[in-house]
Amino acid sequence: MGLKWIKGLNGRLIFAIAAAVLGSSFQHGYNTGVVNAPQELIENWISDIKMNRTGVPTNQSEVTVIWSIAVSIFCVGGMIGGSLVGFIADRFGRKGGLLLNNVLVLLTVLLEGFAKMARSYEMIIIGRLLIGINSGLNAGLAPMYLSEISPINLRGAVGTVYQLVITISILISQILGLEKLMGTENHWPLLLCLTVVPALFQVITLPLCPETPKYLLINKGKDMDAQRALTWLRGTIEVHDEMEEMRAEYESMKLVPKVTLKELFVNSALRIPLMIAVMVMLAQQFSGINAVMFFSTKIFMTAQLDKTSAQNATMGVGAMNVLMTLISLILVEKAGRKTLLLVGFSGMFLDTVLLTVCLAFSEASRVAAYFSVLLVILFVVLFATGPGSIPWFLVSELFNQSARPAATSIAIAVNWTANFVVSIGFLPLQEALGAYVFIVFAALQGLFAFFIYKKVPETKNKTIEEITSMFRQISYQ
């Protein structure tokens, strides 16, 4: 590891990164994973409530519908939150927006925590919607805050931290959801309420950190405050060059009116990066990662592992995801964004084709079943190399200060919409196609790999000014 990579990393910057990410990204990951383990317990509880209300025994399909709504409404909340990112980021700032967002966590905890006592599954559904809105906002605000406080040589690595904490929090939610721990009839409301812990952490730590220097200077015109914030973040008063760069961006922004949503679609210098941002977000969700994660326990059971071993293997996959995301954090500044995205998607394409073949024979052949397990693990490794983490911060890298909030709003809303489509559409597809469902994902991965190869530029070590002028040149051709 060269020292160049470490250059610019100091205690205060690490503190600011932790304050921003642990309270935001944690909600996103934890609430994605937390409903998997206690599913059966909560379904039984819903069934009891319905029976008590109507006096008629509840049939399973009604319960399944209620449960599906409770799970998938999280994504609907994400879409709403995502589309509000631009407004909140401009109105309250990146830091202000993140802090304000914790109000939704508090409301969620009250609703989900008391749902069992109140005998109301509606409270869980509303809670899931609110925490979804919170996560959608976080997915836009946190990467924006991170990209605006990090030095240029660390932008990718710092941006990857968002996905790293998502993978860690999914793993934590899986571990805590075990029957030995909190996946019990008495403890599941508490399991849902643990989401208050990262919120408290953020409310205590983030006020000690500054707003992003770029927001202070470019959005608010506060030169001195921006310089103070930058000095705090860099831990040195030698911030002259970086300030000059921001002032140059500020001056060039004064000439251009504020970027509206319409402008993003009409102006080709903005439309091209917007198309890239949207495609990369779609690629992340339609890569099949949710299907593989969802399917993993089942695949492991096909390989004749018993239920407990299959669950443990699924956790192993989660741990692998964390480890690889950690490695990609180092790789992203060495290999670059485009390379890692290409390696990830091309590898996943080959992996998925092989997985389809192995799953088709897994009933009959022990070897095919074991290969399926290996391919699932390899799939997660490839996803974590780039496709998992890069989309979150790439959007912030492709746009300058005036276009960033609006563009982030669109990209995050698209990401959550795609997530929703996969979570609603996957089961019917899987019932129709069986193991061949993965062919759909393989075709998509191939398409995305081709798109990345053709269209996505390398943004490693480039200033925002260099990146935007590159798109201006492309748009004139």
C-alpha cells in the first residue's frame, strides 16, 4: 500500500466519515436484512391478530400478502426518500439533512416497538414505510456528504465505506435474528427497534463535524466558513490549493443558472452523465444479487446441507460480502472505477451462466450441487468487487455542485424502484422459470457489462471540473 493512498487521511476525517455513515448506511442495510430471520414468527402473529379481529381462521395467502406488503413497502419508502434527496440536500445541507432524517427513525422505532402490544400489524407497515423513506434519503445524502468532504485521492475509497457498512449491517441483522439470540417470539419487536442505536450515535457525533466545505461555499457563499470546515477536515491550515479549486467551481457556477430536473434531461452535457448514473444504478439492482442472496439458503439446502448449516453458510456469504467490499475499498483507488465495474459484471455473467447449469443438475448430481454453493460465493465476491459499492458514489463524481442534488435524486429513486421491481417480480418469475430464472439475470449482466465498456468514463483522481468538461466535449461531438 503506497502512502499516496493514505495521504489526506486523518483522525478528524475518519470521525466525520464514521459519524455520517454509521447512522445512515446502517439503517439501509439493517432494515433490508432484519425481516428475513423472524419472518415465520411475525407471520404467525399477523395470523393471530386477523383471527382475533374477524373470528374466522386466517388463510395463509392473506398473511403472505400482508407480509409481502410489510417487506416491500420499505422499497416504496426508499423511492419517496430518494426523490426528496435534492430538495433536502439544498434546503438543509448535507449534514443538516442527515441529522433531520433521524426523526423518521424515532417514529419507526415507536411504531414497530409498540406494534405487538397494540396488536396492530398496520403499525409495522407504516414503520417500514418511514424507515424506507429514511433509507432512501440516506442513500443520497450520505454519499454526497462523503464525496464532498474527502480529498480527491480518497474519494472512491471513502465512497465505498457506504456499501461496506450496508454489508456489515445486513450481516449483523442476520446474526441477531438467529433463534439463539433475538429471533424469538418475545424479542422480535426489540430486534426491529435496534435501528435506534445508529441513529443515536449519529445525533451525538455528527453535530461535532462541519457541513461540507463545498456546500458552505458554493450553495451558501460562505467563504470563511468553508475554509474553516476544510481546515478542520484536513487537520492542517494548508488548504489553499483545495480552496482555490472550489472557488473556481463557485465562480463558474455563478454564470450558470441552478440546474433543474428539466435541465438534466434537455442539456446533453448533463444528460450523458445522468444516463450513466441511472444505468449503473439499474445494473446494481438487476444484477441478480438480491435473488442470489434470497436464494442462497435454498441453494445450500439443495446441496444437502441441513437447515442450520444452510443458514450458517448464508452468513458465511454475508461475511464474504463484507470482506470483499473492504478489499474493493483499497482496489477502487488503484484499479479505478471502470475496471472494477467491468470485472464485476463480466465475472457475474459467466458465473450466472454456470450457476444456471449447475442448478439444473443439482437434484441429480452431488457435484453440481456443491458447485452451485461455490458459484453463489463467487457471485457475491464479484458483486462486492465493484458493482456493489461504486454506483453509490459514482453519481456524486459525475456531476458538479449545482447538478449533483437533482441528479442524485433521480439515480437513488431509480435504484429503489429497481429494488422494488426485483423484490415484487422475483418470486412469480422464479415459480414460472425455476432455476432458469438466472438466465434473465445473465442476459442483463451481459448488457450492463457492454454498456459500462462503451460509455462509463474513468473518474479516478479527476477533479469535478475535469469530469464535467469531459462530458461537455462528448456532448459537442
